[in-house]
Amino acid sequence: MTKAFVCSLCRSGILGGALYLDPQSLTYRTNKLTVDPKYRNLVLPLKDIESLSWKQIVFPVASFHMTDGETYTMLIFNKPRFLKYYEEYKGT
């Protein structure tokens, strides 16, 4: 079952959108036309996420480190709920 979260992608600024988590992938979506098309529907397969790290500035900031070396940083609201389902779907 897909879970939705309010989030912002940190890429050339703070890009508001939504984050969808399901058993196969993590998907960031935004409809903002000023956002590079590559990031408007960004799908991160869970199997390709090598690790997840957190920082707390004002809001929880998650960094997803991918197996290809890329890192995606996002502000994710409701961190406890996100972690509950992320760990369940990721199998950790």
C-alpha cells in the first residue's frame, strides 16, 4: 500500500512536493514547471538505496545514498511515520 508524505527535495533550492512510499520504491513528485523534468517524477527503487542518513535543522532532513553514488536530500515531514513504513518496506 502506498503511503504519502509532505516533503521538499533539496536540489537547486527547496522544491516542494509529495513523497510516495510503496514496497518497491520511493517517489518524489511535483507539478512545478520551474523544476528540471528529471526531478518532477523522481523514482528511487528501494533496492537501489544503499543507506539513509538524517540531520535535524528545523525540520528532519533525509539523505538517500544510492548504489550509483548519487545522493538525494529531502525535508520529510512526520519522520516517525515515514521511518515506520520505510523500515517495514525496506526490510530493516
